[in-house]
Amino acid sequence: MTQGVVGLGQVHLDGNIVYWTELRPWESGRTVLVRRHPDGRTEDVTPPPINIRSRVHEYGGASYAVTDGIVFYADGATQRLMRMRPGEDPAALTEEDGSRFADLVVDTGRQRIVTVEEVHDDEGEPVNRLAAVGFDGSGRCVIAQGADFYTAPRLSPDGDAIAWIEWDHPNMPWDGTRLMKATIKEDGSLQEAVCIAGGQSESIFQPEFAVDGGLYFVSDRSGYWNLYRERAGQIEAVLPMQAEFGLPYWQFGMRTYGLLSDDRIVCAYAEEGDWKLGVIDGKDSKLTPLSFEGCGFHDVSVGADGVYLLIGHTDRPESLDRLSRDLGQQETIKSSADLDLPLSAISVARKITFPTAGGAVAHGYFYAPASSAFSAGSNEKPPLIVRSHGGPTGQTDPSFSLKIQYWASRGFAVFDVNYRGSTGYGRAYREQLDGRWGLADVEDCVHGAQFLAEKGLADPDRLIIAGGSAGGYTTLCALTFTSAFKAGASHYGVGDLEALAKDTHKFESRYLDRLIGRWPEDRQIYHERSPIFFVDRLQCPVIFLQGEEDRVVPPNQAETMVDALERKGLPVAFVLFPGEGHGFRQAENIKRALESELSFYGQVFGFEPSGIEHAVEVRNHDDLDDDASS
């Protein structure tokens, strides 16, 4: 999990050379830019200690651009915009002045980079805008401002027009955005922009100009993120379907489709949460599914020699692949990990749809324990870890996950839940969490666990819930307000909604308006749904894992909860990771987090894990011993 395993992302084409990023845990979580030449030669572009990472919206993304071998990137340490020419040392194009940059786009005709800029100072929340910076650092200017957020700037092929997406508080980009379009004047400034599509309750995703000047985009105006095309002021649906062709913009640069021609589109789409790959013929509105193996497709990029994209698989790690232009051949360029595991040691996901509260249904993926060396007794049911994904506007899919395989290989069953509010099932399913965060998601996790126990797939006396970020909040709510689980693990999770509303970053600072209610007007609801105020109801052990530099969910959330549980006398463990933010990127910390959690479960359920280096200290351990013996 920590050696030779990379996180692949940010695929980009520069002529017939393909670039991508690799997050390398063994290099202290450094993100490295890599390229592959047509002859198959692969090389690192950015040597140590360069770390390509944008911090716009804290989640970043689209942190570099390339043209004719010249790389422009956001420096992870300083957040300055940098330029790297072949054979030259990196040069800073901006000062270390509180600005951050993401969604870099090359404007070749004007010799400049168009980018989303986020300006941080000591007064008020950051200011987001569209900016331009010359290839030599000159001519830095603002080209669009006034909205609270910007993403996805796209230039027309002739360079005469630009489109982008913008939105305002309290919306998140999956709630309501505006697709804007403007003509670029001779001096590089914009004429007055017009709104092409979108609004308060219509979400737009991934605008792309065709060669003929038509503008494609994804909109959920029908209730599903479908493809549309604007030409000469007229908008038409490319292919109406009850399927999702878009994603929530948690990061910049997300892409689910690419234009093979003005009317032919290769695309990823989800039907009932299951992602597929297909090609659309826009002339007759026909979708032809492609038979390439995979269960997750993203970062779709079309070049002269083929289609490049990242593909998730059920039984092996994610890979960067190239499809031929005729979509008849497939070549793997890079795998995120080279594993020598027999199939008998791999747990493959099984899709489960189950009944939940109020006659609704929810979804998830079940992983049975798997080992090529060990087996349980025929009558023994495995302990179950219910995973609640982050977001909460996110989605889990059945792609191979080393973290899930870690638990499955050690005798745990895992249930990865797409609770109501998840994406991949249409806007109506997504909006079932509005006003009900901490309720509907918890109900689905509880009902999912009980459903599996009733089916004989899990031990009802060894049910565990674990989650990170928003999933950590779901975890803490389930442990506090229900008695369904015997233990839990909160990874940088939320315990105090009021504290989160008052102390988080700009991107999510109004997220809770829709999920919980307006603060402070609805303070009572915030209080009622915050586990920190109801620690007296908690009756089972919990472990907290937290990054010390987390700005999304600050460490005081975990520290306050841990102190309260310790005062109550409940078994509790807390591991703080210096140098980590919202999620763990460094190899040693990834290993320590996993082994600490496994050590914790061992102490809770009375077994001693073998071969771990990081046993965790459990406070109020005597109470745990009493529980385990009973």
C-alpha cells in the first residue's frame, strides 16, 4: 500500500506526448509530473523536491498545463505559479503573495496562462476569480470576477472566446451554477459575458468547445447530468438518458467525456451508480456501449493518436490506458501498482441494493473476506466494517481499493455504502440528504449493516462503522445516536457542526445551509445533530485519526470529542499525524493509520493482530478489557 503504489491523476496531452501526475506516498506524499513519449519512453518531469499541488478550494486539482514541452504548475510549497522549460530550472511567474492557482489553461495566441486564482489575505474570506499571467510572468491581470467561485475556463479553438462555470454562496457546484461565455477582446480582456445555461437549481459540468465553435456541457436540468450542445444561441440535448454523465466538482479539472469530432463523443456515464464507457454519435443521438473492462472511467482526454483515460478495475489496481482512435484497441500505459496477488486473495465487490427507512432504498458494495492462506470456520460470520464515504456528496464504486483489500485479507467483511445523498443515481437521490445529513445517511448505514447480518453475511455482534471527513461525521452520529455498532473509527471526522460552520474553508463554508439549515438561525438543529453534545449516549469504543494541518476539519474537532469520551470513561484512542492535512499522503502515516485501526479493533474484539509495528494506546483500557471479557 505504501511502496511502489502511486495515485494516478491529471491526465494531459501535449501533441503526441501524454502527461499525468503520480502521488507517491514513499516520497513524503509528493505529487510528481510524469510523461510518456510516443516510443514508450517514460520519465519524471519534476525532480525532488518539487511537489505539484494546488490548494484552491483546499482540494485543488488541474494544477498544471503543458504546451510545446513547457510546463506551468502550482508549486505545492509556496502556491506560486511556476514555469519549467526543457533544460532549465523552474522559474516563478508570481510572488508568494497569498494567491493560489488551479485549472490552468494555455492561451497560446496571447502567450499567457488563464487560471482560477484564489486570493488569501488577513481580512475576510478568500476572493476567487479568473486571472491571466504571461508566460514570462508579465501582464498579470483579472479577467472575470464578482462571483464567489469559478471553475473550468475553456478557450475556443480559434482563441476568440472563453467559457467558464461560476456560482455563489450558499450553493455548492452540484446545486446550482452558471455557464458563462464571453468574447475575448484584442487586448485580452473580455466583452460582457452572457449566461448560456444554469441557475440556482441547475448544475453545470465540464464545458468543452468543438472545432466548429459549438459548446458542449453537462447539465442536470432533466434530473440527471446529461450532455447538451449550444450552437448559435440554441441549446439542444445530445442524448436524453436517465444516466449521469457528470460528477460533483470536488476537484478542478474533472472530465468524463472527450470530443472525437464535432458530433462524436467518447464518454463515461453511470446508470444506477454503475459507471460504463461508451461513444455517442450526436447526429442520430445514439449511444454505443464500449466493451473495455473497467468499472470506473475518468480524466478522459482525446488526442491525435487515441483516447487516454484512467480506468478502475474490480480485481486489479487503477490504470492509465490508451484507446485507439477507432476505439478498437486498448493499451495500458501505467498501473497504479504492480501486485503479485492470486485472485483467491482478492475480494471483488458485489453490488447490494437494500431497503432502508421510510420505504426508501439505498445502495452499496459488499466485500467478503478473502485470503489465499486462511479460512474461517464454516459457522463463523465475519466482523463487518461499514464504510461511509466522504463528501457527503460523493460516491463509492466497485473499483479495486488496497484499503478495502487490507481489511478483507484480515478476515473482515466490508460494506461500502452509497447512502442517500450520493451521486451516480440522479439529482433526486442526491437531494434526499438535503436537511437530513446525520439522519438519512446514518439510517442507510444502519439498515445496510442489519440487512447483511440478517442475510448471514456478517456477525451481528461485531458490526463496525468507519469513515473519513463527512463519512467521519456519519460514523460519529451512528455511534452516538444508535446502538447498531460495537466500535467505530473516525478519520478526520466532524463532531461539532457549529464549530464546522464557524471554522472551515470558503468552499464548504455554506455547505451546511442545504444539508442541515442556516446558521445561526437553525442553531438548535446544529446542536441536536452534533455528536459532541451527546457523548453520554455513546456506549462503544472509538478511535480518532487526524491530520494536524487539516483546514477542512480542524484537529480541535477530534481533540474535543476525545477529551469528552475520556472524561466519560469510554475506551478511546487518538492518533495525530504531523504534516498531514485532510487525508494522509505520506507512506509512514498511511501505514500507521491502518495498523493503529487494526490494533484498536483487536483490543476491542479480543484478538491480537500479527505483524504490525504500530499498536495503538487505548485510553480507559481497563473498561475495554471488561467489555472484551464479557
